Amino acid sequence: MNIKITGGRLYDPAQGLDGVQQDLFIKGDRIVSSLQKPDRVISAAGRVVVPGGIDLRGQVATYGLNFLRLWNGFPSLEDLGRLYAAAGYTHVHEPFLTLYTAGYVHRQLAAIPLVDTSASLVLNLRDLDNYLKSLDQLEEVAQTLKSLQEKTRSLDFRLLEPFVRYRQSFYSHRTLDTAKTLEVLTRLAREFDLRFTLEASPEVLELPCPEPRAFHLAVLGRAVTDDRLLELALARLAEGVSADLGFESPIAATPLDGKPVKIDLGGYSPLDLNPAAGDMLPALRLALAHQGPGLAFSLGGPVRNPLEEFPPLFSWLCDRRTRPLVDAQDLADREFSLMDWVWATRTLPAKILGLGDRGHLAPGARADVALFELPPEIPPASWAKYLGRCHTLLKAGETVIENYELVAPKTPKATYYRRRGAKEGPLLSEICQYRSIRPENLWVPEELGRAWVELD
Amino acid sequence: MQVEQQSLICTGCGCLCDDLDVTLAQGQLQEVANVCLWGLSRFFPTKRLHPKKERHRLLEPLSRLNGRLQEVPYTTALEQAAQILGQARRPLIYGLTNTGSWAQEAALQLARKIKARLEPADLAFKAPYYHSLRKHGLYWAPLEVIRDEADTVLFWGANPLHTCPRHLVRYSVFARGRYTERGVEDRQVAAVDLYQTEMAKFCQLLVQIEPGQELSLLQGIGAHLPGGSGVKPAVKGARKLAKFLSQAEFGVIFFGRGATYNQGLAVLDALGGLAARLGEKQTWALFPLSGDFNSQGLYHLLLNELGAPEAPDFGHEGGVLTSSTPVDFHEFDAILVLGADLFWFLPEDQALALQKRQVPVVSMSPFANRTTSCAQVVLPTALAGLEAAEVAYRMDGLPLVLKKLLPTSLPADRDILLDLIQAM
């Protein structure tokens, strides 16, 4: 269908469009520069027109996450898809997929309707320890990582623990500290075109980062626990590292009442799905202190309800009067503009995930477009109310939400992964030999997803 | 003769062993390697653990006429089944723990459509476990991690040799994990049971108790853990078990149906409390030993879709109600059974009551069993994982894709359920 969106204010940092009143044309699933005869005209008067949202760290399909439903602490997958679409999102990226939970994660992602999905492969460096120590085998490591990425159908690599440590003291001779690990990862990135997402920690921030563009720091806000670490974080961002904020969820997980919900993914520490209530101020301080383009928006824990969680966070960013008062005196006075918001929730996440045709409204981009009712006279103090729920959402040119109602519940969706064409080497066999599942069953088959899209 | 070697996932139990090698010749299964006796009965028509006793494979739909089951065309059987379920005031869909996930999803769809209650066959076993998780929280580790790291293993009311025979060699006791390279030598193993089972041959400690002593034993263990009252335990073995448990670095309690036979709710509550208490200082997981091959898939589906790992009842006004209490068959006037042998598990008085009330039963099964012999309509099905592709969740919740290796004219469970939905 050919669509013309007329009368809206376009916000697209990639093109420098800052509320420019301009028509937008869609032909099929793409944005085009002009259109002779539109089949449909959507009036966007009084509305802002932005690219579809991309949740860079939407913890929605992690292995074990469904246990949270025991305490009514998590919506159904069907509801999650609807909530994301209602909030103007078209893509969700699950951060925690491991070698043997890949099938599980993909099956869950496939069951989330409406939004496209992808996932990060969490590397367990204990699988590679000896190879990481001997630097002359890095090519083998790189090939193996690429191979694993393709076979688990993941989009990028993530390190929860950028070190090698063992719970068993017997293996202590095989440990690798964070500094040495980052050094090896840097070489891998430089020589073999790899990029790693590191879950940020004070330890990671303390270390030098010789190849900033090789790393993305996830949940950076959680690591910035004092002024010195804030300075270090800002320095990393100034060097060119990208990061996401990792706000602690403002929704208290009351039904869980502090009960432990821990999932052991075979790392040094288990994944905590019900962490104690965190401090939101570090992420807020970081967001307001950083003036550059390196910070994306994200939540630090499981996404319980984007319609309820995201608006208050947007509100704090956009309006200083709504910010938490406790210890907030030292927060910068800066307020996010709509351009900052679009950058942090759309443009930068698309760049980080390598989704070149998303996150902007330039001709050739996929027609993922969200329209929010936000008349120009509305002050930032009330933006959150308007930006939390989208009026119209188009995904690949198809109208999904119209006048706040879901109109196309069966909108096609796909899971994205990166194809690397890597060779299988001896390291891959070594990794597989310890598994209780044969490699042919470990790798994610077509049947565990619905539609797959390969990215080169 | 063309001979073909293939790898196969066994649907004998919740282990879903994926290291079976099968030999196929002329579209027939000739040989299966690495399979246990339990699994063998999934591939050859023999009785469980008795490979020389044949089991009757159902090949044609059956319908009861004048008290006798007679062969009928598939469409006739389907129509009759649809009529029975469609006309029922209170229909029940029972079983599903031995069917693939696609079939389970279709069954849930059918339950919604006919406003039925959907009853997992092992609800009495799993419901107390989830109740315990709600109260005490959760430390969950996949079998992969348990195999690699668990150094202390306790079996409570479970005999894996009878319910999931290769569990011991693949995951829990004899398996050579990454950090338990010497297998059983790197692990301490204990069991609590009512009988002196085969487990005694390799368990360092087997505590035999009398029925009803479970809670006293758990109290005794608690009293002798660090920080406990130290009161003399009422049940022999509590002190030794407490010592055994407290020396773990990574421990796991596997419990079986035996833990839920007597005061199941209280026993699982106490086991959950014990695991949580031990977990404050060490790593401890509480893990149900599912005998049915896709029990975990069913509860996963229920959690995903309805937020409760319980029996959903769509027959109530005002929406779905879920129940953790096993079904009262008196309420229901038609039953669809698949992925379980209802009349095998049902106490005799309840089975007789159903027959006396002439409650029509529609049974879907690849093999003849007690339920098919009592059914009004029997729909034979293809074997999931051999004659039909499916997805199943291993007992730790990891999904595996089951392949179709052999041709068959029989429809898969899911296909029949979708046909039923259409026929309603």
C-alpha cells in the first residue's frame, strides 16, 4: 500500500529533522522521497512522527523468566507484544541467550506477536579459556565465535562476566582477570571484525579501553555508583564507546516480596531475575551529564510492562520537576529534547544492533513509523503521558495500531540474526564435547522460530 | 536393501536423550542404539521395561457400537468425537504430558473453544512444587549445569531407574561433567525412599523411612543443619542427611512422585524451605523428576499463556479459573484423553464411577491401553518424534525439535486436535 502521512512534525536525528513539518511517503514496506498517488492519507496534524522504537535490552525471553509469572510478576508473551506495539516499539532485543538456551529463547521470542526480535549470545569465556591465553590461536577463537553466533541465530555477542573465574578452586590456574580478558577481546575486535557488548561494572570502567568502538557498555547506569565512576563513564563515552543506561525498573516487583529467583546459566554467578530494588539516580545522573551521542535508553532488568515502565523514565529525562527528589540536588538541570528521546530509543539502538534500515525516516528505510499525539503547546512535564502510548504505528508499511487500537494483531514478524559464513574448527568441537545435547540439536533449527531474517 | 543411520531424540521420558542412533531399512525401524528399556517401548510396540511383552499398536479409528469397539473411517470417528465434546455440558481434556508442544498448544485452543477444563496428567505431582516455589523462591539450573557442577545429589521419593533410567548416566550421578570429570567419584549421592531400592547400590547414604515420616525427617534435618535447634530427630538418618547436605558446594534435590503421595503439599513446602535455607550459604536447586516426556512443555505453556502452572478451566462464567487441586471427575460429562492413560492411574472406584455414569471418553493414543479399551471413540495417532515432527521440552525446560523419520498414514496429535476444532 502507498501511504502519505501528512501534517506531522518529523523527528529524525539521523537526518537532522527536529520537529520539521513535512510529509512522509511510504511505498510498500519502505519510506520513499515522494509518491504520485497514495492509496491512503494519514493525517498527523498535532502529532509527532518518529521511527518505530527499538528496545536494545528488552529482557522478555530469558531462560527461566517465565517463572516470574508464578507471582503474577510478568505479562504473557501475547500481552508483551501488544504492550510494546502500544508503546510505539517495533523491535525488541533479548540480551541473554546462551549456547544451550538458544532454542528456548528463540521459541519464546517467536511467540511474542507484532514486534520483530533478536538476541545477544552470552559468551561463557570458560569455554575458551586456554585459547584466550595463547594469543596465536585467536583466529580459531574468532572463527568459533562467528560460527556460534550463526548457529545460535544471534545478532551480537554479550559478556556478563568479562573474565574467567571458576567456582571450583581446583581450576584456579585457568583463571583470566578482566584486564587480560579485555586485552584479548580488543585484539579479537581489531583483527577479526568483532564487537562485544559488556555488561558494565566498576571493574570494567576502571580499565583502559584502547579500542572504544569495539565495545558497547550495557547497563552503564548501574556501574556508576560514585562521582569517580561517573567521570570514568563519561570519559569512556567521550572516547567513542556506546552504552545503554540500564534504568532500574520503577515498577516494584511487590508480589515477589524479595524472594530469590535465580537462574544458573553456567557462569560464575547466577542471573538474578528479582534483584533488590536498585537506585535509579545513577542512570539518571549519567544520562543528564552526558552531552554526546553515545547513550541509548534501556532498562536494567526484566521488562514487566513497557506502558507503565517507560513513561516515568521519559518523564524524568524530559522534565526536571518530575525527577526523584531524594539526593537529586546534584542532578544536572539538562532536560531531554524530543530529538534526544528519539536518538536514545530509536536511532542509536538501530545503529548498535546493525539494523541499518531502522531508526530513521530517510528514503530507503523500512517503514516502521510511530505517531504520537503531542500538540506543540504541551509542556515537557506532560510529555510522558503522550509519549508512552502511540496513536498510530506502522510496521513495514502495515498499520498495526490506529487511533490507539490494535488493528492488525497478525502483523508479520521476524527474528533477526547475523550470518557469518565462518568455518567450524577444533575449538567448536571441544566446546560441544562437554554438552549433554548433540551439536545438531544444540543449534537452533528453523522450527523453533517463525520467520528468520539473516543479516550479513 | 538401503540402510540408513539417523540420530534420534528419545521420547521415553523427560530426559529426552538425544544420543540415540537408529538404523532404518525400507521405511522400517531396524535397530535403536543407546536406548534404555523405558525408551524402547516408544519405538517398538513393547511394554515399558518388558521388551518381550508386545503392546498393541492402534492403526484404525474405533467407535463403540453395541458395547464393542469397531473400526470406522477417520471422518466418522472425528465427527463422533466432536459431537461428544461439543454436546457436553462440562467437558474435560485430560493428560497431555506425553504429547508434543504443538499438540499441547492445539489442546489449549480446543479447551478454550469448548469451554473445557484442561487437566495435566501429573498435576498432583507438579502443583505442590509450584506452590513451594511461590513460597520460597527459586534457584533453577538446567541439567547442563547440574551435570557440570553438582557435587551433591539427593533423590527424594524418586527412583530414576524406573522413571527416567538414563538420567543417572547423562546428568546426575555417573555423568562426567566439565567440573565433575570423574563422574560418580566427584559426587556425593543420597536417597530418601520408603523402600530399599536399586539406588542403594551407588548411594553413599540411603535413608529408608516409613510412610508419613517425611515431615518428621525434614524437621530433623533442619534441626541439625548449622544454626538449627539440634533437638534429637524423631526419624533415623536425619543427622546424617543434615551432615551430607551441609558439605555441598553445589547441590541438587531431585524429587519424584514419591514425595507427593503423602501430604505432598506439606512435603514439597518443607523441601522448598530446606533448599532455600541451604541455598543461603551454598548453591542448591530443587528439581522435579518428570517421567513424562513433555510434562515440562505443558507447564511452560500454561505459565506463558495463563500465568499459572495449574489446570485451567474455561467453563466458568467470567473467564478462566485455574486450579491446583486435581480434578473431581464427578463434575464432568465427557472426557478427551491424550498423552496419558487415564484409566491406568485412576483409582478403581473413580474408574467404576465414570463407567457407571456412562461418561463418554474420547481417546487419542498410538497404542492400545486401558483408556482406549474403555473409550467411546478411539483415534490412533502417529508417534511423536518418530512418525511425526514435534517440539518437546526436556525436564529442565529446554526445547528440542523431534524429527519425523518414518512415514505413516496416521495423523499427528496436533492434526487431530485441529480437525476437532474445525469440526466443532
